[in-house]
Amino acid sequence: MDLAVKLIVFLPLLAAVIAGLFCRVIGARPAQIVTCAALLVAAALSIFVFVRIGFGPENGKLIVVKLFTWMDSGTLNVDWSLRIDTLTAVMFIVVTVVSSMVHVYSIGYMADDTSIPRFMAYLSLFTFFMLMLVTSDNLVQLFFGWEGVGLASYLLIGFWYDKPSANAAAMKAFIVNRVGDFGFALGIFAVWMLSGAVNFADIFAKAPDMAQMRIYFLGMDLPALETACLLLFVGAMGKSAQIGLHTWLPDAMEGPTPVSALIHAATMVTAGVFMVARLSPLFELAPVASQVVTLVGAATAFFAATIGLTQFDIKRVVAYSTCSQLGYMFFACGVGAYSAAMFHLMTHAFFKSLLFLGSGSVITCLHHEQDMRKMGGVREKAPQTFVLMWIGTLALSGIGVPFILGNGLGFAGFYSKDIMLESAFGTHSLVGFIAFWMGTVAAFLTAFYSTRLMFMTFYGKYRGDHHTWEHAHESPSVMLVPLYVLGAGAALSGLVAYGWFVGHDWMNFWGQSIAVKATEEVLHHAHEVPVWVKLMPLIFALAGIALSYTYYIARPRLPALTVARFPALYALFFNKWYFDEIYDALFVRPALALGRVLWKKGDGAVIDGLGADNIAARAQDMAGVLSRFQSGYLYHYAFAMLVGVAGLITYFMLAAG
């Protein structure tokens, strides 16, 4: 077991080193084989670990594999250890299965790129950092993986570094995440100050005492644990693109499509959700922070869905869908349904990576066209992609048949999205009701814009360049096979895993890896909500699909008429609620103005005005004057000291007077 865990974590790192440093020696094809093989082996071992932890002899146990002592300074002792429990095992499946499929898919998608060994090395490096994050046994190691995935995402988003928009998107992602990470770092410092520990086991043991403490922060006397949890959540908001710190995620679509599937669908953006679930024993004792998590998540689910209604870039539509679905996961965590949030994280990884890679297949088919207004009728050229994209769309929309076979029969999102909404309603609290209704309306919007993507892309007549259409073709098998694997997950993962994650036997599966007390109460009430609550998300989703069909198939003139009828509302959604414009006015322009002053007045007027040689000459003259005081005579030094003492006495006398 220990060896399997070590191989899962370090095989991607070894593959990244080989592909990145020795690609010129071994060549591009061996670099692809090494990275893909390492991830496929890691995925197979992850399944083995998942079965052992979830159902085998290690069921419900916590296994800590110590590698070495990292820091030992005073009271701070940090071991580099791998923490393995059910939560880690679930993340192993998510990260390695999706990453291995993305690696294989990239062989076909990036076939014409001359830098594919570098790309594969970056993918494997990112996977290593994500695995380090999910196996961390303390906050310092968690922060290492946290920053590592940030670095790797910067490299991957800006992979095409000769493309200005990709460079700008990479910088934006890096800077916005630093804002969130500043709050995350403050939260880590606060937890260490309160508990005297960074190890999770020690922190959780002291959590009840921390809940009684007070902390002085920003001139206010505040509840200590509430403040620490809020600061930690700021980090989660940045990494998981919640409202306010979400602006980097859509722009990150400038990177290659496999990057979008790996980072912005299944792994890095879910790091914030994972962190809240891992620290659920703290959030369980911080009700105000949990309410903030719920409200921010509900607002993000609704807000991002409204923007998805109006976008035309096929990848940006899926990106805003990711932002919205992350909001669902957070409000589930906020109401205490941590296992339901992780259930949706797992199912979402399958169907969202399927949609991203399917979008990449469409882009490849149409020679790198991403504007849906220039698509149409693509099912004729890419029938397999068409079917697989429909599976992902129905899973995202949460379509299924309720009340048959016990928990109903449907696609993955049907199970995971519904249990989150039922959990929110089952709390019978104001924030729970807000989350339920905002999530239900978001389900309607999600079904509308996701099927809008399908109708605009695959139905009707082709609206793009005639030459492109003549050369359009289905993707090669190396790209389609990963789609079939992910499609199976999108279709079946919810049905298979429902009982493990949120069914009546969920506690045996999860053990003590999440806050059991909070989850137990919430899931109990979720299973007892009225029938109309269980049906509402499905009804809204079906209504969204029906309306989308009316708009884009039955009466295609309706979109233009609606835009003309509600121009202000359309402009608000199309311009992403003007967040970028507001941030530009508040932060970007003042920073540029300050930089311009320092450039013109500092560099231009002072440095360049005097000239580098002139400044050096003045410094040399000053040194010559000061050197005269170094005469070597004792009475000169005594005189200088006397003058200094007289000056100090004069200063203090004047200050006192």
C-alpha cells in the first residue's frame, strides 16, 4: 500500500523530469510515451488504493506515510508525509484518471506542435503538484502543492508564449490567485498561532478550544476560528474561481484545450473545495464562516450561469459552467454536506473534462475555430463527438428519471447535483433556502446554455468558411478513446457511487476523513425533503432544454428579438457583469499611472536625465569628500564624535521643548 501511494505521487514527477530535461536526447515520441505510461500506471494504482481504502481491509482508516522531516525549528516541526484516507483516495481517482486521459488526448490534439515534449512535461508536473496537495498531512505541505499547481497552471496557460493573449491570461491567473493566496497564507498563520500546530491531526484535536478563542485582527476583536476559516476561504475563492476572484478562469481558455480540461474542469479549480472538505472539522465549528461559504457559492452558481447564456466562444461557455458548478460544491460544503460536495466534484470531473475535450475535438474538426456563430451541422462531420458531447451535456444538466431503482436512473449530475440542492433545503435555514433556490434557477440556466452550445454547434446548417467545412473531419482514435472513457464516467459514476458518497452507508465509506457529525445531520434531512423539492431541479432543467430548443431550433429568430427587447440585461450578461471593467478602473489603471510616474519622473527625469555616468560621477565626488574625514588622526575622530553628540543633544532638547 505504501509503495503504491509513493508511485502514484512520484511517477508523474519522474515523467516530467524525463520529458522536460531529456526530450532532446530521447525525442518527442518517447517523451509522450513516458508521460502517458506514468499517468496510466498511476491511474491503475489509484483504483487499487481507492478499493482498499473504500471497501478493503483499510476501510475507514487513516494511513500516514512519512517520507522525511522537512522543518524542525523550535516548536515548529513539519514532516513531509503522505496522508491517505477516503478523501485522498477519491481525489486520487479524479486527478489521475482525468490527467491520464488528457495526456493521451494531447498526443492527437498537439500533434502539430513542435513543443509537445515541453507540454507533456508541464502536464505531468502539474499532476505531481496536485497529488502533493491532496496527500498533504499539514498546512505547510498543502501550501506547497497549492502554490505548485499555481505555477504549473501559469506555465500551461501561457504555453503558447508567442501569443500575447495567452501571456496576458497567464499573468492574470497568476496575479488573481496571489490575491486569494495572501488570504490563505494569513489563515494558515492564524491556525498555527491559535493551535501551535500545522499538522491536521493536532489542529483538529484543538479545534473545540480554538472555537472559544478571540483574535485581534485589523483593529477588531474577533472570534478566532471564524476569522481563520474566512481567511482560508479567501484562498479557496481564488483557486476555485468564486465570485470576485473568478475573472482569471474564462481568460485561461487561451491555453491549449487539454489544459482547460485538466486544470479548469477537474483538478486545480477543485483544490479550494478539497481544502474546505479537508478542514471541515474547523468549518463545522465556525457557523458564520460556513454561512459565508454557502452564500458565496450560491451567488457564484447563479452569477456564472447568467454569463454562460450569452457567450459564443465554445470553451468559454464550458468555463463559465465550471465556475457555476464550483459554486454548487461550495454551498454544499457551507451547509455541511461535505460528502455531497465531493460527490459532485467527482462526477463533475468526468462530465466537464468530457465537455472540454469534446469542445477540443470540435475545434480540431473545424481547423481551430472556436466561435459557435461560425459552426452548425458539425454532427455530420464528427458523429462520435456529437454523441459523447450529448452525454456530457445531459450529465451537466442533471437529467434522469426519478424514483425508479430506488434513487432514480440518470446521468452522473442527476444524482450529485440533486443531493446538494436537497441538502441545502434540508437545513431549513435562510441561507439554505437561498442556496436551494439560486441553485435551482442556476440548474435551469445551465440546461439552457449547455444545450444552446449543442444546438448552435451540431445542428442546422454550417455558418463558417466553406473551405474549412470541406476539410472538416472526426478526431483520430487517440483523441476519441479518452472521450469514451470519460463518457462512461459521465453516464455511470453517479449511479455507481451514490450509495458510497451520500447513501445510507456513506459513513462506512468516508470514515473520519470529513466532519461526520455535520454531514450526518444534513444528509438525514436531505433524504426526507418533500417530493416537490426532489423534482424541482429536474423540472427546471427540462424547462431549460425545452426553451433552448425553442430558441435555437424551432424559432431561431427569437435570440435576436430577445436581445433587442432586453438590451441592458443582455449587455450586463455579455460583458460579464462588468467585473473586468470595474477592476480595470479600481486597480489596473491606478497601478499603470503610478508606474508611468515612476518611469517618466524616476527613470526618465532622474536616471536618464542625469545620465548613468553623471550619477556615478556625483557619487564618486561625494565619496571623495567623505574620505577626507578618514585622516587617521585620533583628534579628528574625537572632534567628529563630539559634534555628533552635540547634535543629538540639540535635537532632543528641541523635541522636548
